[in-house]
Amino acid sequence: MPEPLRRVPDPEPSPLDGLPRVAARTAPPPADLAELIDAGVPVVLKGLFEHWPALAAGRAGAGELAAYLKGHDRGAPVPVMEAPARTGGKFGYGADLREFNFSRRSASLSDALDRILRLAGEENAPHVAVQMLPLAAQMPGFVAQNPMPLLPAGVAPRLWVGGPVHTRTHNDRDHNLACVLTGRRRFLLFPPDQVANLYVGPLDNPPPLSLVDPEAPDFVRFPLFADALATARVALLDPGDALFIPRTWWHHVSSLGPFNAMVNYWWGDDAIGLDQPNDVFLASLLAYKHLPPHERAYWRAMFEAHVFGDHGADHIPPTQRGTLGAMRLGERASLRQRLRAAFLKS
């Protein structure tokens, strides 16, 4: 058995804690999930998973939760991330933006949990975390005992457990529901349109991360980050709290206790091929970035009028708008076929 957690001083108050708070509400019934998504803003949900035995174990203490998790583990290796003490637990890029400042390895869940508990409160200790562990494959018994009725069947949970680590600002292509089992977490959230103010790294090494440390921002190097902070809001989550993050919202996540555990769910990014927004965006980089300024201005105007605008074809009778209107299923299929033929030529 690992030793009990050493007494760790509470973290120093952060200026981020004083930012406007994400609104909180009681958990909605499953029938209201679409309304929650359509609202398009983060929200803290109270009482969503009070029935979970995993939450009861988390509230009882780090050792109890670790034992609960071990009891459901099937023994397969799990992904473990580890960063040196000098990083302060801030997981992000290394000096070369093609690499990160943490290493990845595999270990048994039992060994990883024991190591995290053993390092808690130890001076100059490395920062260790198990992240994105698929629970349906690793711990089917956990999934059965801790169901999430709010979400559609088939949306699978993932486990995040570790010490006081910080994940740099990024966003997800899926909606995200984060459920805290033990420890405290701070989510710093920025609206999707703040990408130009967040100084996001290259797309080639996903997920792209902000280069700015929001807990110690360098406003000389990153002056526009002040504008991003003016739009930011914060969610401080205790055990039993859940946070819904609509897809594409940027978020920086800090685990504030010596032992932290969270379960999250991603869902909603179901489009494939020519309907997949990220893939079409990457294709747009190929098509438009090299064009001269006056041609890029033309295509920018076309996108504003006909992709992101709602009234660019109002002057055309609805039955004659073709691809500029509300395409029927057959019209969408015809357009896909046309585009496939065009892309096959490249």
C-alpha cells in the first residue's frame, strides 16, 4: 500500500480566480441536452453524477479512490505522461515546437497510481499523470457502475488522474463533459474566436497549444493575450462538479491538489470526409494561403457571404439557389461526388 498523502500547502491564490465565473446550474434531464449544446456556452453542472460510487471513493480520500480504480483495472498498460520538476507541472511545448516538454511511456495502472501518490508533496518531484485512459476497454466495470445518463449511449468515458499538472490552452473538435472525482480543477476558458489572441502553436503536432502561460503571461512577447483575457471566464470545480465545454472553446486546465482525478466524455465530431470541418480547413490552407492578396480578399468575401453569412443568396428565389441554399440530401450527395472527382485529380 502506498503511504498516505503528505500534507501539501494549499496553492497560492491566482489572479485567474478573480475572472468572471462560468455560470452554474443543476444538471438538466437528457431531453434538454440539445438545448444545452445549442446555447454554445460553457456551464457548470451540479448534481449530475452524485450517484457514482467513484465519486464517493474520491470524496473519501486519494487512497480510497486509487483502491477503487485498481479494483476495476484489467491490467493492460496505460499511457503515463511525466514532466521534470523544473517544468512546474506545466505540460506544453519544449524548446522545439515539434516536441513537448513531457515524456510518454506505458505502465500498469496500479504502478502509475502508486507513483503519483508516492510523489505527492515531495519536493522537486517529477509531475506524473495518466491521461485520456479509455475506460470502456480498461475498466468496463467502472463504466457499468458509474453511468452517465445525460449523454447518448455509446459516448465513452476517459480517465485523467495525476498530481498538480497544468495543460496549456487548447481546444477540442468534440463537445466535452468533465466530471471531477477528487481534487480541484480550474478551467480557464476563452471563446472560439480568440484564436488570434492566444498565439497558438503549429497545427502539425496536434493538439495545437497556446504559447502563452496564462498563469504568468508575458505581455511584452504576447501583447494580444490581454484582449483574450478580457473575454475569459473561469470555472473552479470541486469533487462532484461537472463542466460542459462546447466544442472549439479554448481551455487551460490546472489540477490544484496533490492528487486529482477526473472523468471526461467527448462526443459530437461525427462528420467524416468532405463533411469534416477540420479536414476542409486544412484543404483551404492548400488552396488559398499561396494566393496573392487581391485573390485572397475575393475568397474571404465569398466565404463571408456564402459560408459564414446567412443572407448572401437572399436575392435568388429559394427554389433556384442550388448549392447556395438549403441543400436537400440528393443535392448534398451530388456535391460530394463532384468534389471527390475533383480531389482525385490532385
